Amino acid sequence: MIDWLRNNWATTIALILSIVALLFTALKDFILPWFFKPKLEITYLQKEPYKRQVNINAGPNSTVIGFFDRFKIENIGKNTAKNCRCQIYSIKDKTGKELDLQGFPIKWASRPDSAVDFTKAERLNIGQGESEFVDLAHAQTNAIGYFYFEPYHNVPIGMTNQVPIKNYIVKVIISGDNFKPYIATFKINGQPKYEHILEITLEEVTRK
């Protein structure tokens, strides 16, 4: 065997280099990402900065008060969470009836409506130790009996973002390129103590 390797040194070197390249690729693309991968922590509390009250300019002599609910996604893992996005996975009322909102893109609070490219606006990276807020829902004083999911600006998606205020269980899926999706389950109380201020609780977070 040693004599064969000595007599065929060119083939031996090529074989060794191929094995080293294969091991390097496996280490870089599979082994290290497995050990050093992102891990997301999803939180929501019924206070600032998760709940926000803002004035919305509705005309020269009219101001609408909006009440926004946001949840936070923090990367507590060892690597950047790449191309993260959030969508409605399901929404059901108290009778179990499901609304036709599956796939509705939930808006990142850090991405303004003026974003030109919707496909880029709805995806972002969350670095190690960083966090981002997501606009889950909001209500307005000029829309009695309804709340809204926050859409990206001027993007037709074939479904309404206006929802009657009732009791709902909303599941939001958080996905990305290099981690298994998370599903955050929220409960929306359709009988809020104060009109237009949604009562929302984060029930659980699971992995898909």
C-alpha cells in the first residue's frame, strides 16, 4: 500500500486534497452551523414598549388615536438568524371557525411603509444578541368594533386586514433560512376593558 502511494504520489495528493476539501465543507456548512445556530426568544407584555398609543393624522382638522400591540423577537443563540419573516399561521374565533388570513405577512416595526421592495422589506437578519419588534395588531378610535393587522404599504395580498373585535386565538409563524420555525400563539380578548385597547396575551411558543 505504501509503495503504491509512493509510486502514485500525484493521485495520492489529489485524493488527500479532495478529502480535506470535503471535510472543510462539511465543517463549514453542516457541523459548525449545527452547534452555533440562532435561538429565538419571543416575548410580549401588556405595557410599553409592547403597547403603544400614537396620534394618526386623518386630515387637516382630524386626529385619530391608534393603539398598537407589538411582540419582540430576540436572538439569544450563537449565530445570526437569517432572512427572518413573520406570517399569520392561523386565526380562529371562539367557535373554532378559522378566518381566511393564513399567510398574511406581519410587519416588522423597524421597516417603514415607504420600503420600496416588499419582498426585501418583510425579511431581515437578526444578529446574535439583537432584537426586533413585530407589529401584531392595532385598533383605532375611528373604527369601532374592528382591529387591524398591520400590512406592508400598498401591497395587494388578496385578503382584508380588518377583523371584527371578538375572541381569537392567533398563531404566528416565525421562519428563516437557518432555523426551524417558531409558532407563537396569542389570545385576543374580544371584550376589552377599555374601548379600542386590545387585551392580548402570549399563550405559548412552540417549534414546528
